[in-house]
Amino acid sequence: FKGKFIVPENRNAKDSREITIRYVRFPATGENPGHPVVYLAGGPGGSGVSTAKYRRFALFMAMREFGDVIAYDQRGTGDSDGPSRCVSSISKVTAQALSDKDYIALQRSAIDECEIFWRDEGVDIAGYTTVQNAHDLDDLRKHLGAEKITLWGTSYGSHLAFAALKQMEDRIHRVVLSSAEGLDQTVKLPARTDAYFDRLQAAVNMQPEAKALYPDIKGMMRALHAKLEAEPVSLEIPQENGEATQLLITKRDMQQVSSGLISDPQSAAILLALYGSMGAGDYQLLTALVQRFYDLDEPISWRGMSLAMDVASGISEERLALVNKQAETSLLADYLNYPMPHVRGVLGGLDLGDAFREAPVSDVPTLLLTGTLDGRTYPQAQQEAVAGLSDVTTVTVVHAGHNLFMSSPKVTETIQQFMRDEEIASDEIILPLPNFLELPF
């Protein structure tokens, strides 16, 4: 069943236009269905409807035991209304080295251009914040005719759930989270990214052949970074039209590529192979990845919802100072969180402020699933994110990464036990490690 409801685009603006939020409802199958279960996708920018179509479909079906399951497209995502993707007129600079300052200035200029584009499109970009997103959930609850809803979210979806706990705690029945991102954790601490690589090394050391090939992951990465910092490498990337685009690979490029590869242990295997081959002077794997995943000829572009949500959630001055200090020596600097904090202050100063970033205090029953090899939201930070919740059950999924919901049938069983208000069988689920010498494609 497909549904929709109407909300103001910006509840803080007089005479705001209205936008349509869309979802798919899977009817409950249990004998005594409870409150609707609303899936909150990550990103920000992920589509709940698209998520339900693919790998997590079985889990969506399993959750129907407990009530109607809502595959929900947040404002600005999927089929819901929101800003179009903006393609600026500013070209990517691929053939020459740019300082970090000049690189960020280009991105900010593209955002300034996109802000005008969205305004001309009739979009009030100030409406795309997690606070407005959380108000939508209460409007969804009313639209469904439900006294309460259960929130089920991952990554940014947990960030949204935390905001909802602050706004509508008495209308939330239960909360199921994985890979939690606290309200003050849009920008992760670089030192904790370094600690992740220690955990990755420990996992690699469990496989003798992988350990022999990658005995010092951090040392391998630092060596390549130093090499590229001293002398960037110029590559010719073949294009479909038969021509080639010149691409200069810098230290910053590798830090950004790495930030996208450490979410899960399977993708971390690509990172290991990439640094290993490039350290030996072989750039074939990098060339293949660029050809497959990057459009070098396309100008700088931005997705409005994703950008605005991160900019609005923001970062405090105190945390920014800590991030900047740690980034000076961290392997990936502060690029794990790109484009934040680099574009902080764009979009007319959209930051929601430190009061928004205060953690929720609540006694709503909450299940938190945490992967030990999550390279985006780290175990210690996840515990900090739920520190104000008095009824939290934490289950550690050993060797799991950021995307852990479908990593084991035991994850589904654990969620079912929690939803039935049964005792959780174990506070730990141990997964087999992937072969770090095999690439997942």
C-alpha cells in the first residue's frame, strides 16, 4: 500500500509551501499487531522505500509481526518532495594539484551557486533539517491514526531517531538502532578513525596470509600518503568515448577514497588491495575503480537534502577545535565526514545550535546493535550517543561493519526478541571474517 501526507516545508517560515511525503506500508501479519514500525534510512539521503526493495526486504517482512511496517522516504529523499540534485557550472579540477584551502573554496562556491538554484526552484533549503524531519514523524503518526510509533533506524536514521526522542518521546513505543550517530556526532573524531585501523589490523592478523601481506596497515597508508604529498601521480583514465581524462592523484584524494571504503570489512579489503598495489607502483586497480564509480567530466554537484541536513546538524566550537587538532596527525585527516566541517556556515548559517546537539534523555526501550569493524560510527561514540537513555540493550556484532542488519540471521532474531519484550539471548553475535585477500566484485 502506497501512502502520502502533506507537511510544511519549513515550519519556521510564515506561509511556507507544502511538500508531500511518501511511504509504502506493509500490513501487519501478527495476531495482535502493535504500533506501526517506521524505518528511518541512513545517509542522510537514503530512501526507505528503496531499502525495502532490495537486501533488507526479508527483515522488513519479519518486522510485520509487530505492526504495520512503514518504508518511509524522508523529506527530500526517494519519491518525497524536496530539492533536486544541483549540477553547478564549476568544473572539477582533476589534472592539477589544489591546496586544501583552494579545494574547499571551489566546493563552497558550487554550494553558493546551488543555493540560488534551489531558491529559483521554489525550495526553502532551511526546511531540510533534522528538527523538521523529526516533526514529520509525528505528522506521519497522526496520519496513520496511531497513538505511538516504533522507530527503526540506522546511521543517520538513528540521528533522526534521537531528535525524535527529544521532540515526541511520549509518542514513541520502542526504538531499534544500528550504527548509531549521536546528535553531536555528524563530524566524527579523527583519532577514533585511527583507532578503527587498529581494530582492522587485529582482524587482518587473524588471517595468516593477509597478515603477511599487510603487517602494518597504518604504516603502509602513511608511506603512500607521504609519497603522494611529495609528488602526486598523474594518471590517464580511459573514457567511454575512447578519449582519456588526466587525473592527478594526491594525498587528499586517497584520504577521501579511504573514507568511503572503511564502512564495512568487505570494502576495507578493497582499501588494503588499493594501498598495497599503489605502494608497489601499480595503479591498475585505482584506474578501474575511478572508471567504475567516478564521472570525472561532470561538474561539482550537490544533493540538497543530504547537504542541508549535515550542515544544519553542524558541530560545536569545542568539538571543531578538537577535530582540527586531531586531523593534523590523523591518517585520514577530517575527510571521513566530508563535506563537514569543511563547508560549515554555508546555506545562510543553517546550524541548529548546541541545544539541538544535546543528547536525548529518555526511558523509551531501545536496542542498539554495534559492529566492531564499523568504520563510520565507532563503538565508543555509539555508547556516548545513548548515554542519556535509561533503558538501552546493547548487542555487539563482532566483525560486523556499518551495514550490519543483514549480516546474520541472529541479528533478526535479536531484534525480534527485543520487540517481543523477551530476554535477549546474548549481548554478542560473532560473525566470520571476510577473506581480506578477496575483493567483493
